[in-house]
Amino acid sequence: MKIEQMGSYRFSSPYDMFKQCVDVTKKLLEQKRMMILFGCTQSVNFSLYITKEKFEEEYPELDFEKFKRILFDEIAVIIEQNIVMPEFEEPSLKDYLKNAEIEDTVVSDMLKEKKDKREYVFETLYIEDAVSRYNFKNSTLSNKLSDINFEINKFIFPNHDEMAYASIEFISVDKLNTRAVPSFLEGKRNYEKSKFVCDKYDIDYIIKQLQKIKEKL
């Protein structure tokens, strides 16, 4: 059985394709068309600033949806694993695969490929402040941003005039999701929600205030 045929195994992408995705990730980060987030929406996450059309124009050999799957399901998780589990050998993964009754030769191939993937991410995606950013968010008792939701609506006045407005919801949580360890080990989370309405001028004000905060960091 090929590793990529094992549907329940997260790190199943072919190694050459995985390396290619890591290389593209490095380029997009350097070009500031991608941002890596620690403790914001996920314990480790990416924000992409490139359209599907532009991506496939620049990287025709890569399918955009496959790239995103490898980015979020493999690369992001490996970055977190490299922080919290610096040793590339994973005895727990070996035990898991053996308990799944996978042939010893296949288990050996999977362990080697996973180790190679972790080493390649470590060598290629050097992020100077990754450990401090991750540890700060993981250690602080303050809530972290979990999600932002919004809806665009219209308010209709008695004279039938209309005004567009946004209903915005910020969700924060004391402990964010992590994909580096099994979910049953993570424990209970406490969520807080804040919902409000604003027009486009309010949004301009919020952006300016956030810019002021950013300039002081």
C-alpha cells in the first residue's frame, strides 16, 4: 500500500510534492503574500493573500486546492510539532501505526518519510521568532482570537432610504485548537463572543486604531 493511499493518515502527500509545497510556501512568505500566525485562529495557521487564478498562473505544476491541503494539514502541523517536539523521531507514531496493523516495511517507510518531512520544514522554513510567538500565546491566560464572522445587511428607513451596514462578531477562546496532539488531550475550552454593528466609517476608525496599536508593537 502506498502511503498516499492511506486516507486516515494526515501526512500522506508524496514527498516530492510536499517539498515543492514547502518551497512555494517559503517564496510566498518572503513575498509577503502569505502570513504565518501563531495562536490566532489556530495554534499555528497561515493566511494567504494570493488568488487561485494567480497561484495557478505562477505555479502551473501545482493544484491550488492540493497545495492548501498540504499547507494547512501537513506543513502547519509539522511547524507546531517541530516547536513542541524538537526530536524528529516519533515513538508514539510508530506505536500508532503498528497498532493499526500496518506491515512493518510500510511502517518503516512512513516513519522515514515523516522524519524527512519534518527535517525539510525545519531547514527550509526558518521563522526567527516562531518559538517565542508560539510559547507566548500558549502560556498566557488571556483569551486568543478564534474567529471573525460578519454579515453585510441593509437598513431600510421609513422613507425607504437604505444604508448598508456590517454585523461583526469576534470570537475569542482561552485555548486554541492544536493539531499537533490528539484532540482528547486538549481539554475544555471557554469561548467569549462580542457582536456589534457598524457602517463603513466605523470600519475606517477601527482600522486606524488597529494601525496605531501595530505601530507601538
